[in-house]
Amino acid sequence: MSSLLEISPEKLVRLVGTPKCPALIDVRIDEDFDADPRLVPGSMRRDYRNVQEWVAELDRDAAVVICHRGKKLSYGVAAWLRHYGIAADVLEGGFEGWAEGGYPAVPASAIPKRDASGHTVWVTRARPKIDRIACPWLIRRFVDPQAVFLYVSPSEVEVVGERFGATPFDIDAPIRWSHEGELCTFDVMVEEFGLSTEPLQRLATIVRGADTARLDLAPEAPGLLAASLGLSRMYADDLEQLEAGMLLYDAFYRWCRDATNETHNWPSPKKDS
């Protein structure tokens, strides 16, 4: 049982991937991180010795601090965060406990290099429909909550990527983050980021069906396609569409995780006696 100021892996995994997830801060020393260079989904590494410098960059009013075993480093950083007015807990058992519990972890090697502000930067084709909204949702919810997305003309994606240090995705080119055989880009990201949980695999099937015109893959695929096309007509600005799409995928994810067995039946009319 978690003690005061701790959060259990079982409770934290229910927050990961949701809009209400606290800031996740990994403060493992290099030696411990190098022994298992993966991250709790959505977490960012920080130097515990410089907490007073990076605390102002946090954009959440709550945080969970993660060290190797959930001991002195995370407790010290959490205490500093509380000093600055941020509600901070320690992950019970640290990253070691998270890994031993079999929870998903993102390989650090799969995360693109961050810019000077600590954000990953991504670039893709303008006028998104499905994959180019679904993938940013996945990245912001499970990889980098502060990721930046650039939508540009299709012919300019690779050049913009080179000039601005942005990672291209979902384009018709031999790159890491794009369609692979029958899989769509969302499928590839779920696998490469170590996020192959049952809910995300279920969501990936829906996204694949909607994105590749195989609506028979999942009963929900036509609904996602219709909602996605509707959003693309509602918003002329791609970033505004992305923000609206975040809520759409939040809802689909929560259905995939928590409500697949739930039904809604209108009461049958009463028969005259």
C-alpha cells in the first residue's frame, strides 16, 4: 500500500494518457537510467540537482517524481516542488517498480532529439484527417506532452524537417514514422514507442480502419472517419483542428480502455395490460 506522498503504479497507470495526468518527472541518475533506458509514458528526464532552474517550466499544478526505487532522490525533488506550490507525489517503487509491474515504457532511443526548449518537434502534411491527428494525440498523451507539430505543404515536409530539426511523419517516403505494409502510422508509433497495451491496440485497429478505407476492421471505424472528416470541414486552421481532435481521441481511448462492454439501450415501451 502506498504511503503518504506516494502514488502506486496501479493508480498512476490509470492517469497516464489522460488529460488530467500530472507532470511526470524522471530524476534517475545516468547510471540507473543507462541500465534501463526507458521512460514511464509521458515523462521527461530532469536533473535533480537543478530543480530550482527547471521548476518554472512545468505547466501542470501537480507532478509525480520518478527515481530508481522511489527513495531519496524522488522524495527530495517532490519536496522542492511542493515548496514551489506544485502538488507532488513520488512513484512508489520508482521506475524499477513500474518495470517489474509490466507497465508500458517508452524506449528513450525512439524519442527524437528535443529542441533548445526541451520539446520534440514534428512535421507533416497540412489539412490532416485521421493519422495526422491520431499520431499527435498519441505523442502528446504518451511521449511528450509539450510536443510541437508543424503542418506544411506536402512537398515541403522533408525540407522543413531538415531546416528546423523537425521529425517528419505520415508522408509517402521511406521514413521511420509512416505507413508500413498494411499498418498505418499510428500502428507503427504504438509499436515503436512500446505502447502495445490492449486499449491502444484496440484504438489502433479503429484508426487503421478509418485511415486506410478498411472500415470492416472495426465497427467504430466508420464513426471515427465521419467525425474526422467533419472536424476537417469545421476548422480551416490545422492546429485548431488538432486541439479539437485531442478531445475526440481522448473519448475514443477511454472507450477502448473502460467502456467496450457498456451498452445503452432505450427502455422498451410498456405493453397495455
